[in-house]
Amino acid sequence: MNYQKSQMIYSDYKWSAKADHDNPKFIGAQDAAMLNREEGYEMLYFINSMALTWSWNDSLVSRQKLEHIIRAEVPSDIRTHSGIKNWIEQNYKEI
């Protein structure tokens, strides 16, 4: 299952690719890459990547909870993919 735009809980995302590295078809984001929490394509890619990394199957509720955690709970000064992933792993036993 891939998390999709229609399933997201926040509706204020921007849906425009500004540069090549922001292109929604760009594959292979690096751990050091910054996550723009206001860009819908980046959030979808990150959430789906984390679901794959954590071996989630078809859990829409978990993906929506992860979206909320990233937007509302992860400190704003943590911006890299690896930093956000590490913060979540340190602060949540289960999503």
C-alpha cells in the first residue's frame, strides 16, 4: 500500500516541484536530504519510505499517525530524513 494524497490528514500542502531535487519522480533521497514538511510530494515519499523501512503492510492509520507526528511533534530544527527518522525511533515504541 502506498500512502496517497487523498488519504493525507493535512490539506495545506504545496504540490509543486520547485527544483530537480524536489521533483516527485526523483528516486533515491539520501539520509542527509532535508524534508520540506510543507511539500506534499516530499511528505508522501518520506512516509512511504518509512513504511517500507519499518515493514508496515497495509496500515493507513499508521501512515496518518506518522504524518501527524512529522508535522506536529518532531522539532522543527530537525530537518534531515535521517534526523526525523531517528527522532521518531527514539520517541515512539510503536506507531
